[in-house]
Amino acid sequence: MKSDKESFTSIILKTISAMHKGEVFTVVDFLQYAERNTIRVILKRLCDKQEIVSIVRGIYYRPPYSEILGEYLPPDPIKVAKAIGRANSWNLIPSGESALNILGLSTQVPSVWEFLSDGPYKKYNFFGFTLKFKRTATKTLIGLSDISTLVIQALRALGQKSVTHKTIAILQYKLTENEKKLLMRETTKTIEWIRKVILEICMEGSDNENSFPDG
């Protein structure tokens, strides 16, 4: 008969094996199966057996392999950030270059990914990337959908003078109709120039050609 630990190991390994390659996980993702300390031991053992890879303390992933590059690929920094947020019960929103990259407003993959959170200031280094978590007022993180906070942070990172017709076009294409409706409904009290940009994004075909510079 299998011991409890062996049974838990089988369940957790089966759960991990069912994940897509590249998924990032932590102890809290398996609390329905066993106690926290038991899961920690199991994940460390799987890491020692090279079934999974440790990213930073307590955060793991199942690396995908690139046949073209002939090597395992690094984890997605956004997934790592979300896993750290889950592990610490932090609310997160991408900011700066991170928000721009996620929305397709920047083609550069940042080496430093910034997030606002309701936790303490933290910095993590892994696989050539840096994650920075900056503490912000809780009101910044609640009351809005993820897409609204993401768009607002991206526009803040750009700055009013850098918003162009191309910016508007990219966001018009990127956002779904439901996301645009959320933006319209949730951002009525945001900064005036950001609200003006959001109106332009959500009201395709509006006659406002001189509002933003070309680019």
C-alpha cells in the first residue's frame, strides 16, 4: 500500500503533467491535495528529480523544449509574477514597459518587468529577467477589471504626448468589444487625457483625426 506522501506525490505529478508546458505553479496551487509543508517537500523532490524546474524560492515550472534552439525555454515572466502574487495573496497589475508589451504597444521584450502590488517592494532575478513589485495604494488595484487597469497603466507609461493614431489603432484591434464596454463603463473618473484616449479607442469611426499625432 502506498504511503500518504507517495499518494500525494502521484496526484501532484499527475496534475502537473496535465498542465501545458511552461505553466508556472507554487505550493498554493495544490493546497486542495495536501498540507503546505507536505507539498513543499514533494515539489522539492520533483525538482531534485528534474521533473520540474525551480525559478525562484517556492516557484516552479514545467519547461517547454525548443527543437529549433535545442534547449529548454525560460518561463514567461508574467506567469512567474502571477504565481508569486498567488503565493503571497497580492493583487497585481503590470506597469510601465510591462503593460506596453502585454498590449502590443512595445515590441521590445523588457529585461525588467514591473508590477504594482499591495504587497511590499520585492525584486526577483531569474533566467536573465528581473521582476520588480512596487507597492501602491490599494484603491489603484481594486474596483477595475484587469483590462481597464492594464490600459490605464500602459497609457500612463506612454505619456499624453506619445499617444499616436497608431496607438489607438493597435488598441482598437487588440481589445474585444466586451473589453471596450468595460473600459467605457469603468474609466469615467480617470485622468481627463486618458479618458479622452479611451473614448477614441472605444468609438471607432469618430471624427477626431487631429486629436493625436501621426505615428
